[in-house]
Amino acid sequence: MEWIVAMQQAITYMEEHIMEEINYEDVAKQVHTSSYEFHRAFSFLTGMTANAYIRNRRLSLAGREIVETNAKITDIALKYGYETPEGFTKAFTRFHGIAPKFVREESAKLLLFNPLVIKIIVEGGKSMDYRIVQTKEQKFIALVRSFRNEIINDEENHDIPDFWGECHDKNLVEAIRNLRPGTYVVFDCIGEDGDCIGDTWSKFYKEFLPQMGYESEAGTDYEIYFENGRSGLFCELWIPVRKK
């Protein structure tokens, strides 16, 4: 899939249906991909989740409507998807830094959140080391736990790191089960903690896919950690891909 084109199509769809009850799962269907893959790609390409994008756009539009019209704030709250004035006030204040009831009284400055436009920016002077590996069928033993898609790229959520810590403390980490044979692009994640994995995913979507003639494959991505890896190497990130 051409992720840059797909993400722009997703943004267009969200803008056209911004006043409707939609979420990232609905948007994923419009670009014909799984909700998991869409949520991850959108998060790493834009730095926010699709649900956060929809919420921020609505709150930005709601602020503009409070300023430019005489509509009741309770009616505006309902219009932009909030069932109670209290819920709207809390979200509005967190986003704009001021409660909606004070906006008209104080001619307050509000936060403008415009529609996103996905662009490719080519930068020089940086390298992205990778290798392409064709694997044979592999079998591993794994400890499996499900997580919500929404926690991807959520800096305040630590469910996955906590799970890794639990596996390490209990000596449960073995590997991944039933990986299919396939083609993987392998990146070295260089850094002191798991943040470098997110950085590598971001580069995968922003730099590798648009320029290297590959597209992401529906399969299992995984990380390999080494007891005696080279200096600075946090892990290897293996991502399934296929030639266009």
C-alpha cells in the first residue's frame, strides 16, 4: 500500500465526516487496511492517533463557532459529539487552555488546529541502515497478551513496557511463535531505551517505504534483543515487506 497516499485519503475522509460518529476503525476501512496497521501507520506518520486528530479538529471548530456565533454552548457541545456540557468543558479547556464559557467574555486566544497535509520531505546528510532478509519457516515459543490499538504512540501508556518487564522478571521471554517464511527489512534500533523503536518505525513509514520500492506486508513484525550486542544497539526491528 502507498501509505502516504492512503493517509491523505484517510485525512480527507475524516474531514468530510468530521461531524459524524467516526473513529480510526471506520477510517481504516476506507483505506482498505486493518485497524491495527492503520492506527500504527497514522500515529508514526503524524505523531498523533487518528482519534486524537478527529478530537482536535472538532475542538478547534467548536472554538471557532463559539467566537463567531451566538449559539448556546450546550448546543455546540452536542453538535461536536459531547453528550454532556461537563465533558465538553473538560475537553475544551484541556485543548484551548480556557473554559468555553469565558471565550466570548474575554475575547480569548484559541488554539487553531488545521487539517493535516501529508508531504514527503527529502533531507540530506542522514543515513538509514537496513538489510533485506528472506527467511525460511521458523517456529518459536511465545507468551501472548492482547493490547488495545489505541495505546500505540501514547506516551502516557506503559502497558507494553510493563509487560516486557514482567516477562523479563519472570524469565518468560522466549521468542515469537509460528513466523511464516517471508521477506523482512531489518533495522538496527540505536539508543538507550525503547524510544528508539518508535523512532525507527517513524522512519520506516516516512523514509523507507516512500523511497525504496517496498510496501508493508500483513505479517508479524518483531524485535530481537542480544545479550552481547554491539555498543549502542538496543535491538533489531524486523518488519515484513514485499516488493511493489
